Amino acid sequence: MNVKSISRTVGLILLITGIFQLFPLLIAVIDHEPRNILAYIESLCLILLVGSALLLFSRGGNRMFSAQEGFAATGLSWIFMSAFGALPFFLSGQIPSYVDAFFEMVSGFTTTGASILTDVEALSRCNLFWRSFSHWLGGMGVLVFLLAVVPGARKNGGTGIYLMRAESPGPSVDKLTPHLRQTAMILYGIYILLTALCIGCLLLGGMPVFDSFCIAFGTAGTGGFAIRNDSFASYSAYTQTVTTVFMALFGVNFSIYFFLLRRKFDLVWKNTELRWYLGLIFGAIAVITVNTLSYYPRVYDAIHHAAFAVSSIITTTGYGTVDFNLWPELSRVILVFLMIVGACAGSTGGGLKVSRLIILFRAARAEIHRLLHPHTVKVMQMDGKPIS
């Protein structure tokens, strides 16, 4: 195993994490919070020290990657990011236990959304921002960002493909362009554009600037860290509707947006996973709406809350407007199924992925066909491509 190439990657990831901590540090300065300012400065110094040491250790080493190095670098990067990303919470004293702070950061970077906090609103604005921003960083993946900005991944295919494969969700990873670095830049460009659109739409509804950024980060990363104790219940219907739409949009494979930008509408329409994903969303909304009509005074309210819950659950975001634990059993069973299935491959959403569900059904159908017609040879395909 090429230890120096792994060390270089982890060192760069740490330094990038440190750069991103400058944003909450700026908020702490604006809010005149000396303790938080000191916490972020101390965290940055430790990150700079360890990151620089790792880069110095990697000097003169071979930078080539194999699948083995790709998986090792990916796993270690997430651990180091979380370990050092937790420092501001711990050093500021707002999360007194480092284990709890580490849990919160792991949950943030992996966009899991679980939290040890019982009173989210007690956190300072800088820590709330860093907590939500960790979702945004983890949503697309910091390693994808690394591929976009580091010149070493410019080569055609390059060794960076192993980082991309280890980082990206889904059965397979395809390059949108011949150059991997260009692919990573396109993915992050789409991600930033969609996030900016989400922030803009939230601001149009009168949401405060700080809230808009934090909510957009949690929506984009489909992680669901809220900045209010009631999650989304106290926000306006407009804000909830905007978030419903964008949660669903971030659950779409980002290559679809690339095809739309290139005006390849036929590829978008023929995409099997997208059709299944939309079918699952609208089908679940329809059934849950009918099933919960008696719980709300108006049909609109039932549709509104059903759409928000379905969009939040299928993308594994986790925001909530109502306690759907009080809904009928049928609705709850549908939500559990959607949570397991998850969003599309190549999105920021979690879960099994819709593409794997399609493969599962098609594999079962192919097996039944093989039992009935043992001498036939039929290749299982998706979007015109054979599945190995």
C-alpha cells in the first residue's frame, strides 16, 4: 500500500477542512464571541499543524493510486475530518464532551442527521453554521471537491478515479467528461448552483439570511440538521414547499442536470432511475394523502404535509413539519419503505438507491425467466447498458 499517497490526500483534506472553518470563525467575529473565536483559532492551528505534517511526510513519494489506496484514503479522510471538525464544539464548551462533539460531526459530514443535542437553539450562530455547513460539505463529498481543485487529478481517467469510486454512492461511477477533474468541477458547479437557487427561493419567502443558508445546506446535503427545536414546524407553508421541492431535486442523479444543461432531453426522459424515483414520490404522496385526509381540515394540508414527509424521507433528509408517527400504519409503512430505498445513485441522498431497487427487481424477473426457459440467454440491461 502506498502510504505516502494516502498521507498526502488526508493532509490536503484536513487543510481544506481548516479553510472552510474560516466561515464560522468570521460569524463568531461578527457576533463578538471571544470564546468561540478562540475555539476556532485553536482548531485551525491544530489542523494546520497535523495537515502540514502529513504533507511533509508524503514528500517525494509516489502519488499513484490503486483501489486499495482509494478506499483507505476515503475512510481515513472522513475520520480525520470528523475528529478535527468536532474541535470547535468541544473547545468552545458548547458541547462539553468531545465524544458527543465527535458524534455530532460524524453525523454532519456523513449527512446522517442524528444529534445528541436536546436544545439546538442554545448553540451560538457560528456553531450552528458549522454544524449545517458540515452537511453541505459531506453531501457531495470533500474528496470530490479535492478532485476538482487539485491539479493531480487532471489526467484522463487518472488515479483519482479510485477516490471517486470510493466516495460516490451508487452501483457504478461514470465520468461526465473524458477528464475526471472536469467531471468533478461540473458536479460541484451544479451542486453550488442548486444550493444558490435554494437560498434565493428561501430569501424570497422572507426567511432571514442566516436561516436561509443553514436550511439550504441541510437540504442540499440531504442531512436534515435544523436550527430550530421543532425542525420545520414553525416555518411558513411557502418555506416548507420550497424545501420540499429542493429536497427532491437534490435526490436526483446529478448527471441528469448535466444532460439538461447539454440539452440532451432524450437521455433525461429515457433514464429509468429518474422515472422510478418520480413514480415512487408521486405514488407515495397520493396514497399518504388519501390515508391522512381525516387528520387535516383541508385536502391541501394533507397533500402539503404528505409531500414534505415523502420528499424528506426518500432523500433521507429528515426534516419534519408534523409528527408523522401519529399517522395511520399504512402511511408509516410507506415512509419506512421509502427511507430504505432512498434517492437516486449519484445524488446527495442516502438509502439503498433506486437504481439498486430496479436491479433487484430485474434480477428477480430474469431469474424467473431463466427457470421457465433454461436454454435462453438474456442480458439484463438498464438504460441500454448491460448490467454485469
